Amino acid sequence: MSTLAATAATNQPPRTVEVPQLELAKVVVEATGLARFLPVNPSPNDYFSILMANGIAPEGGWEAGKPVNRYDLARVIVLAMKQGNKIEHPENPQAWIYYLIGINVPINTIGLATKPLEPLALPIGPTAYSSQVNTTKRLPRLVPTGDIQFGPIMQPIRELFIVGPGPQPVTPTAPVKGSRL
Amino acid sequence: MKKIVLIFTTVAAGVGVSLGLGANNDIQLNNSLRFSWDDNYYQAKTNKTSTGSITEQPEIVANYNRETTYLGLHYRPSFTWFLNPDIDRRQTVQHELDATWNQTLSPRFSFTLTDTLRRGLQPELLDRNNQFVFPDQSYLENSLGGSVGIQLRETTRVDVSGRYYDLRYDEAAVASNNNYKIYSGGLTLRQEISKATSVMGMLNFDSVTYTATGSYAARSSSTTSAGVGLDQVFSPRLLGSISGGWQYRGFELSSISGQNSPYGNFSLTYLFNPRLRMTAGAGYSLWEATIQPYASQERLSSFASVGYDITARMSFYISGGVTRGKYLAEQAANQGSAIVEGANQTSVTGQPVIDGVDTIYQAGARLAYQLLRHNWVDIGYSYTTLSSDLRPDFDKNIYDVGWRVTF
């Protein structure tokens, strides 16, 4: 967002500037509701990984400092709209642009192009398992209804922390409390 | 030459891509209704009890996007009803709230605040003989994180991050040994050394404080970690991150000796094509103990996931993970004997506290089909098994079918 903030001018005609792909990735992550899957201090790879996990990437892949061109922008927007299957000739870069023009999505600016984006209905996020060991980045661990790991619902191992060491029966020897009778 | 090519490419693409971010607000309402069948609800080794359950999950996702400000809100309550009349706990409620605030103050200075709140209402669970299986484990869990990013130079960035984590149980007997807080602070210096490679230096400190005064409450510890990391773009479709270093954990109890350990993690994300993607990773570090009376564990966790869009309307996902915790008797708060807790009483089993390994294997798969533009149905399966030297083994299968709609 920093470059965007520094250079964007809402009341002026659109200017041609070199917007790096990292800035586009940040805008798309926020617009598609994927920001909640990121740690508080995400790296460029964190942004790109969560977009790739959801099938959103320019033809040549993500590259933080590479300027965004219209081909890449059109492709990313269409994929973020989950309409990539509607491109008849995906190998033709112009086809992605024509598709957006056909549904009245202007791609003169990133702001206009990303405006139709909505939070993904079925976002794919790695939350049940993470390799992250940095304590400032960890996600909470208690989600009794199950947490999503890249699509599947993974039931957490819950309600076992109270069992002490040594082989124990599931029904412990504690006294009965209450009665349903 | 590269620059010329880049400019040519951009012009050839008819660029004119400027920023022009305007206001962009979204509020999305979703609803999910799910039926699940769990073949081992009590997580028992033998005499398994199965049950069906129905889970209703409304969901609100809100985005507020401005030039320099992003606010994101996600709230999802879950109401689960259990269908087996032999199961004493008939209903659980879970609230999940995720809030994100990204703010850019200047081209070189930004901050992020996130809050993750979980509130679970889980009444006590008795078996058919009115014996305790689990006491009331209703809880409030909150994680508040913040980070300030400073772009020192075009290729150099420093992030100063902090996190406050609080876990509280309602039931006094559970809370007395399990409530704790974590204060974490960290400094990350990131240097981009090429378009494909960034290196990092990291320094972290965290303090786990058990806030109550139960028999195991004296498990508080402080950990200092220092390490380095590497973010690498191996190819346009393959990203990787790796980091590692050293940790030292000191304990409040003088009877528990400090722990020195290496730590490390890696992750890979590969996009075969927009329809097929994969991610995998592993991490090893000291971790908070989830079994009493141990004060710490050495935890190794690994996972792999694949997503594949079979057709425009049908997607398939598969994922698996293994978590292995190693516990040492010398790092137990009570080294004399093992203890089993009930809701209002702690009983000594007389068994010695031992070294042990606790391993959890999980695998899951899901097939999702888009019925209409805003309607999806999906079927899922997950398998979980616990193999442990320290607590009863079990395995369970869960099958579910769900219907999700966006408004």
C-alpha cells in the first residue's frame, strides 16, 4: 500500500507509473478477504503464497518488484473473480483484457480494476497447520468446530490437555458431578 | 538492457496501469449448514461412541478499503447440535472474530493491527454412566498483534512486531491450571539481495505466564530466539521460505532446568497451473506444553496440501499433517507423580512422570461443487489418530456434507 499511498491521486487523471506487483498483490489480498490468513508482519512471499494457494497469479508468476502491466492485471483480476474458466483462449494475453472489457471492468487503474472484487466465497487458507514457529506470527490454536487446512476441515485435538501422563482410561476417576437422571 | 525490455514489454501491453485507488467497500453475508458424522466423539481407544451433529454457521465478511487504510472484519458464529441422545453435551457454540487494520502513514512507514478472538461455549461432558469425560471447557481466547514496518532503504525493511495472547477458561478447576498469557516481541530485518532473494535476521522474545495458582500453574517460562531466514522465488511458480536459529527457554521454577534448542521452519508453495496448486512445510521448535504437568515440549510439525479445480464448478482438496511433541520428565512442574484432573478435584494416580512422545496424524479431503453462482455443496472426510506415550491413543473418522450460500 505504501507506493500506492505515495503516488495515487484520486482527483487527477490516471497516470502511468510503475506499480510493482507486490502492491497489486496487497490490494488483491485485501479485496478478496484473504488478509485474515496472513501474519501481522507478512513478507512478500506470504502475500504471494496465499494468492497462489487460491489460484491467483500473473502468467509469469509473482515478482515483487516487477511493474504491473495490463496483461498481468487483467489475468489477476479475472482469476480473483474466479472466472478464469470463461477465458476461451487463456494462452492469448489479450483475451483476458477483452473479457474484462466485455463485462465493463475498466483496467486503466488498479483501483478501477479491483473494484469488482469481492471476498472469496471459498477462500483457501492454511490455518490448522502452519510451519511457522515465530511466536509473533502464530495463529490461535483453539477452534473446536474445526479449522480449514487448504480446503479440508481438520478437527483439532481438543479436550485432551486435562489428561495426565501415563496410560489413562478416557473416563477418569474423578467424582461424578451432576446427574441427568 | 533488461530495463529496456521491461519498458518495451509494458508498452507492448498497452500499460497505462496507474494506481487510482478509490473507495472500495464490501460486505458479504454467507451461511453454511453442515451435517457431520463422528465415529468417536469421546476420543476413546475402545468403546467408541458415534454421533451425528448439525452445525449452522452464518458469516459476515466486511472490507473497508481506502488509499492508505484497510479495515477487514470477519465474524463467524457456529452452533452445533449433537444428535446422539447418549451424549450429555447437546450443544456447543463458538464465536470467531478476526479483525485487521492496515495503515500507511508515509511511503516508508506503515503499521498493522490484528485481533483474533475466539469464544467457545462447551458445557461439561458426561458419559452414559454420568462419569466425567470432559469438564466445562468454555473459554475466551484472544490474540492481539501489532507490527510497525519501516522501509529504511529501497531494499531494506525492518519490522517491529508484538503480540499479546490470552487464554481463559470459565470453569475454575480448569482455569486454575490452564489459563495463561503470552507476551511476544520481535524484530525482523529484511534485505532484498536480488529480485528473487531476500534474507532476514530475526530476534524474538516471548513470555508465557500461567495466571492462576493450581498445582501445575508454576509452568511459566521465557524464551529468547535468534535466527536468520531466506525467502526465495525459485521459479515464477515456486516460492519458498526457510528460517532457523537458536532458542533458549528459562523456567520460573528453579527445579526445571533451562532448555537450549535449535529451531527452524520451511514452506513451499507451487502453482502447477491456476487449477492445480500445492503447499507444504515443516517446523521444529520449543512450544507450550498441552499435556500436564509438563512445562514445555519440543514440537515437530509438518503438512502438505493440494488443491485441484477438476472443472469450472468442481474442486478437490486434500491435506495432511503430522505433529510430534516430545516431553521430558525433567521439565515437569510436578515430577513426583502423574495426576488426572476432574472438574472439581485432582486425583494422584501414583504413576511416575515419564519422558514421552505424543504424535498426532491428520488427513482430510474435500470435494466442492458449485451448484449455482452463489451456492456450493461439498462433502468432506477427515481422519485423526493419536499415538502417545503419555495419554490414551485413539483414532476417529469424520464424514460431513455441507451447503454454503453467499448473499
